[in-house]
Amino acid sequence: MEKRIVVSNAIHNNIYVAAPNRVGKEDATNGSGYMTFYGTSFVADPWGEIVSDAQTIEDEIILAEIDLHEKSTFLLFSIPIVFHIT
């Protein structure tokens, strides 16, 4: 997974995005080897900042605090059409 693509989706859609991924290897279903998963799960905010991210070495749980009031205030005063509707 390419972080820049996921982060750009968060910015473009003005939303928080959680991008999960696991760590380790798994046998391929057709018996032709295995697939490797590299972890690096993360959460990006609507401004493109990584709020929380995981490592690639072992399984871990990440938490991210999301301030929905901050996001709604941002939307209200930064997008003219939303300002005129309310």
C-alpha cells in the first residue's frame, strides 16, 4: 500500500482515513509460495498528517484520537457553500 495515495484520499475527501495492514507471511492459496505483509498501518487526518502509525516488525494496535468538532469547524469556515447553507 502506498501511503501517499491513502493520504491524498484523506485530503481530497476531507476525512480521516484508517489504513490497516497485517504483518507476517501467509501461504499462497495455489501453493506457489507465500505472500508477505509488511504492516505499517496508519491513520491520516483530513489535512494529510499521519495521526498514528504502526511498525513493520511485529503485530501492534494503534490508537488515534479524532476531534470531530475541529473538523466540523474547519468545514464550516473554509468551504463557502457550507457557510451559506447553515
